[in-house]
Amino acid sequence: MKKADIFEFYRRLAEADPSPETELAWTNPYTLLVAVALSAQATDVGVNKATRRLFADVDTPAAMLALGEAALKAHIKTIGLFNTKAKNVIAAANMLVEEHSGVVPEDRAALEALPGVGRKTANVVLNVAFGHPTIAVDTHIFRVANRTGLAPGKDVRIVEDKLVKATPQPFLVHAHHWLILHGRYVCKARRPECWRCPVADLCRYRPKTPAPADAATETVARALSPSE
């Protein structure tokens, strides 16, 4: 995709959603860290349901250690891989208390040293909690980057590096959110909704997915109905 097209791609996404935010519920950098770690192979909706009561009482590493692994499992048992995730959350809380005085570090290496925290989780925390211009490549972003031609690559790190390099500076901080939301709600895996995509003409995906009959009928009916 050409530089001018990339700029226009982001400009349109920004115009549609000027201040995008993560759909994970969080109250401070620590709860964000936990929520993102729990979201691996799980939906944001599912994580939010599980953490609603948890974060009401537990919002620091010390409080998490006081809660304990067994009680944490009871809170997150509806989330996939909850046993392993609970173990990692407790281990990470212990490391945060012992090595960082209970404060989530604003540093990639320190974040990735925590149990259960990989590059993607670190990128989300750095971006959302601290405003760093990082892009966490999940399945949605990987798909959008490859399908549209924005930043094609065979693995997530290649795509991440290409996105960071190609994304114009004014859009870097929010790029992660625009791309993930676009992939989640418009550029879907099985059937991308090209008929309502704001960047369809810039995208290299062929053939474009036509609107279903009911959507087309609704559009025509709306156009023919008298204005209120």
C-alpha cells in the first residue's frame, strides 16, 4: 500500500472513531496488566465478566497476593486456561511486589520478565496505560494487516515492525485500537463486511464481499423512506 493510501486509511478510521479505547475493563496499570494477560485465547467480554467483581476488591499486586491463587481461580474459572493464568498472575504479583515495589514498570524488558507476560501483553500495557506508540498484533490486527495490504507478513513480529514503520506519526498511538476494532467488527475473519468498510477502496482484498440481501433491502428502504 502506498504512503498516501496508508495515511488516508488511518485518517478515515480516525474520522469514524477519534478516541478509540480498549474494550477491556481496567482501573489502573495493574488491573490492565491482569486483564490483558487473562484475555489470551479469550474474549474481552468474557474477561470483563470475570474481572468485574475481582477488580472491585483487588487492584494491586499486594491485594492479589492476599487473595491467593485458589480464590483467584474461583473468580476467573469461566476463562480459558484459568489454572495456568491464575498461577502466572500470582507469580507476577509476587515479582511486582518484590522487584518493583508493587508498581507496574513502564519498561518493555521488565514487563516481559513477568510470568505470563509476552510481547503482545507488554505492548498493550505500554500503549494503553502509558501512551507509548506500540502496536500489539493479535489475530485481528494480523488479519487486517495482511488482507488489506497495509503491512503484510508471515508472522506477528514482522507485521508489528512493518506497521510501526508504515503508520504515520499522528496515528501511531491509537493505531492498535483502530486496527483491532476494525478487524473485530468490520474486517471479520470468515466474512469481511466490505459493503460497509470505510477503507474498502484502499484495500487489496479481492473479491470484495457483497452485502447480504437483507442489508441491501434495508439500505434501499431507508433511502426511499421519507425523511423525518
